[in-house]
Amino acid sequence: MLKEKFARSDFESLYEVFQPKILDFLQKKVTNKETAEDLTSEVFEKVLKTIEDFQWQGISVGAWIFRIARNHLIDYYRKMNKYKNDKSFEDIVNLVESTLPNAEMEIERDEEDIQLFNALKELPEDDQYLIYYKFFEEMGNSRIAQITGLSETNIGTRLHRIRKKLAKIIESKQRVSTN
């Protein structure tokens, strides 16, 4: 999701990509699933309300959403701490931040997957099928040859060219998004 500006219409795709990651992060930090689900809903309410204000400033939209979740979780613990004096504020921040690097790495991987998916959509349908058979169905070239009627050598050559084409598409999109 390498966009500089987002609109409310982008919310659904952002929600589909990031909701499971945010829920997983929050489930690791609170005592029960229902609380994590409530917090996740509240995080995405904030995302929806502020999505049009997001501007790319060196952080990805995933990192932005994750930051909202982190801050919301800290706020949640602050409120809980008013009623239970069993944790200091520093303990709360340390608890929240203990999985921050792993979650950010997962978000980066998700964004790379989105880039790849978007690049795949730009390929001709026949090339998309070859990539699908090889990397998603994990078929060998001989099996792909049986399905497509192409030779194994042709399959290997085409897959090599497709990978180069995908790399160029992703690279050009990254250049556009950073300018």
C-alpha cells in the first residue's frame, strides 16, 4: 500500500490486510479475546475517522495503523491502571513495545505481498496462471507443461522472464511512490 494519500474508499482493503495483524498483536497484550476484539474495533474506528488525514512521511500506512493500535493499547492500560494499581506506566509501555519489532516486520511483509499481488495483476492472464501454478500450487515444470501444453523448457524460460518483469514492475512502482 504505497500511496501518499488515502480515502475512505481505501478503508475496506486496509481493514482486510491489517485487521488480523492488529487483532493478533492486541490478543497477545490483553487478558481475553473479547477485549482484544473490542480494542481492534476501536482502533479501526480511529483509522476510518483519520484515514483521509494520513500523509506518507517516511512511514508506511501499516506502521501508521500499528502506531494507532499501540497508542490505543497504552490508553486502555492507563484507564485500567486507575482501577488496578498493579502495573506502573513504564511496565505498560514495556509490555506493549515488547512485540513491536515482530509486528512491524509482519506488516512490512504484508506490504511486500500487496506489492507483488498488484504487480501480478499487471501481467497477462497466461503469465498469472504460470506464476500461480509454480509458486502457489508448488507444481513442477513438468506438471505445468501437462496442464498448459507448453514444453518444460518453455515453462522455465517464461517463468524466468516473468520474474524479471515482476521485479521491474515493483521497482517502477516503488520509484513512483517515493517521488
